[in-house]
Amino acid sequence: MSKAAQTFNRPLSSGLTTTEAEFIEKAQKAGKRFIDQPYDLYSESNHNAWSALFARMTEKWQAFANPQFLKGIEALCFDPHRVPRLEDVNKFLEPLTKFQALAVSGYIPAFIFFDCLRNRKFPTTITIRREDRLDYLPEPDIFHDIAGHVPMHTDKAFADALVRFGDCAHTAAEIVRDIHGKHEQMQVLESILRAMARFFWFTIEFGLMRSSGGLKVYGSGLLSSYGEIEHSILSESVQRFPIQIEWVINQSFEIDHYQPLLFYVESFDHLFSLVITLERWMLDGKLNNVAPGEPVINEYDLASFLDSPST
């Protein structure tokens, strides 16, 4: 029996810990991208990790999160001591904006991810970081996705901006499909995807918003980070600027340290208008040659656009 077969057939462990969950490993090997949440597999250590993460973030959220996020946390009725069941989350979420959290086994290629947003579904990781490693985690986990992202999905204007961003992926696929010549096609697609990734990073993941109480956080990467949420608002080492699309789409970023540069919007209606502008720039060819650098666009993301169905 091969090593892969032995891994697939060995008994499942009792935990759903990030990078250690045999259930996820089996699902990935079987090619299962969208999965059910096997709630009974969560260990007490997994629930303890959620409880510790939630408890230490509560005070930070009250101080630094935007008001819509705080309303979302309240509306979703999370149990602070147990990992959420996605079906329970969706019972509260769907009536508000028709969004749903959708369990996935891991990485989702870019076009498929954005197409999910277009259809008001948010691909959600179901594993959780280790109880003894609560701080920075390079991989997303259920705390980042459900406590960081999903409360924002209860706000109609924010949810509509996500859907519109998903529309942009279809626009990009149509643009590239009409380009003759493989080299030029790939060059344009890579540039557009880099611009989209940078826009998503500096808004949905690490965005700030102006409010009556000063700058507040709405980006999920900040909302799920115990250390960086306060740092993003108070640190003198962080540069904070009104968002400018031409700057954002040409600004590289790195994921393994606190962000030194952040942008703020005026409202979620403002964010929606920025997505409209991004798509218009895409159609006008203004995203075809953005500055090189991070993030690196991988072949799976490129292929997901090239292989996407016509709309």
C-alpha cells in the first residue's frame, strides 16, 4: 500500500486543528473542495482555542472595530466558548443579506472564490489554530473567517460590495478570453489578478474606515488579530491614507508582519463605488500593466480564470 493510501485510510483524529486535521487531509486527497462541517470532530482543545481567541478579542473589538462589525457580532449570536456551527451562523446571517458561510477543505482558486462571493457564499475554513499558538497564523482558520470576515457580511452595503467584487472576476475572465495570443493573454491576466488581489488586501482584509470616533477597523485580517488591530490604529509606525485606487493597485504587500501602510474609506457605500471604479478601469485597460511585485499570482489562480465558464 502506498504512503498516500495509508494516510487516506488511517483513522481520523478527534481534532480539527489547522495543518493537523486528518479529515481535511482526506478531503483534499479525494478532491473535495466544498465539504460539510464535521462538527463532532472538534476536540476540547479546539473549543478552548476558540474560547481564548474570542475572549481576548472582545475588548479590542469594542475599542477599535467599526460599528457595523460590532452589530454583526451581536446579530450572529456566537457562543464565545464553542466553535460555531456554520448552519447556526447561516440561520442568523442569511435573512440579513442572503450571504452564507460555505465550508471548504482549504485553498480555493481565485475565480471560484470570487464567483462564490458573487453568489453570496463565503468559502470558510473549518479548522482552528492550535490552543498553544493563538497568535499569527499564515493559513486562514475558522476564527479568521467566521469572527473576522462574517460579521461584516451582515451589513448590506458591505455585502453588496463583495458581490460586486465577485462580478469583477467575471469581467476579467471575459476580457482575457477576447485577447489573442497566449503570451499577451497571460500577461494581462496576471496583471489584472495582481491588481484585484491588492485591492482586496487593502480593503476587505486590512481596510480602515473613518467614523465619528476616528479611524476604525473593518478589514478581517485586523479584526482577527489580537496584536495588529490596536497597532493599526494607534502605532506611529503605520502610515494611514485615504484610499486611492491608482496607489492601491500598484502597491505590493507582504503577509508575514504587521502592515506598515493602510488605507481608509469613508463608508461602505464609498467602498462599493470603488469596486465599480475598479471594474471600469479593468474594462479601460488600466489594470493591464500594474507595478510588478507581491503578491505572486500562482498558476492555479490563472487557470481558474482561463477555464471559467462564459457568462
